[in-house]
Amino acid sequence: MATETNAVEEGAAHAADAAGNGGEAVGMPQLDFSTFPNQIFWLIVTLVVIYYVLSRIALPRIGAVLAERRGTITNDLAMAEELKLRAQQAEEAYNKALADARAEAHKIIAEAKAEIQEDLNAAIAKADAEIAAKAAESEGRIEEIRESALENVTEVARATAREIVEALGQSTDAASVESAVAARLKG
């Protein structure tokens, strides 16, 4: 509130000063026609100084900065294009190396399979030979067992025939029992 009162008092004091200056109101000096030539002179001087400063100092610096930026951008674009080409070449080399590695891996796998198949075939042949040898040996044993079984059966048949004939109360000789059993075994 105190500031408002001071402002009103100052405004009244200025009005009183204006009234004391011959009763003329003090207005804006820019609109006072008596100062126009002076204002036009300083306007022209100011415009010339601004033009000189802009044309000789500021605009060349701005132009140099813009040219430098344009050059930097052009160089960066050229570098980016070169790096892009290098990246494409590196990718092609990588893909080629990858394809070569895959081909080499397939070759190694094929060689390993062939080697394993050879080892497997050799092992199968060895196993077949062992099985054939054991089968021949087993067949020989089976034949021996058959022969011994046949002899045992023949022996048991003779003994059984003798005992049956004797149980029936007949007397028999060994030659007749032998011939009867032999005739029966032949079929």
C-alpha cells in the first residue's frame, strides 16, 4: 500500500514539473518532429554499422561454420559409404568362411563315417568269422553228442532187449540181440 501511495505522489510531482515547463506536456521524444533529422541520422549510422558488422564479421564466420559443417557432413557420408562397403565385404568374407567351414565339417564327417564304416565292416567280418568257427565247433560237438547218444541208445537198446527176452524166459545170445537191434535202428 505504501508503494502505491509513493507512486501516486511521484506521478503528481512529474505532472507539476510538466506544468512548470511552460505548460507543455512532455511526450515521447520519438514522435517529436523537431528531433526527426537527428533520429534519421543515427538510424542510418546504426544500420551502416550493423550492415558492416554483419557483412564483414558475423556472416563470414557463419558462412565458414556452415561450409565446415557441410564439408564434415560430406566427409562423414563418404566415410559411412566406405565403411558400409567394408562391412559388406567383411560380411561376404564371413559368409564365405562359414560356407567353407561347413563344407570342411561335412567332409570331415563323411571321412569319419567312412572310417567308422570300415572299422564296423572289419569288426562284423571278424565277428562273423568267430561265429562261423564257433558254429563249426558247436556242430562238431553236436555231431559227437549225437554219435555218443546213438551209441548209448544202441547200448541201452541191446541191454533192454536182452533183459526183456530174459524176462520172458527165453534164452538169447549176444549176436542175435545185436542183429535185431541193428535191424531195428536202420529202420
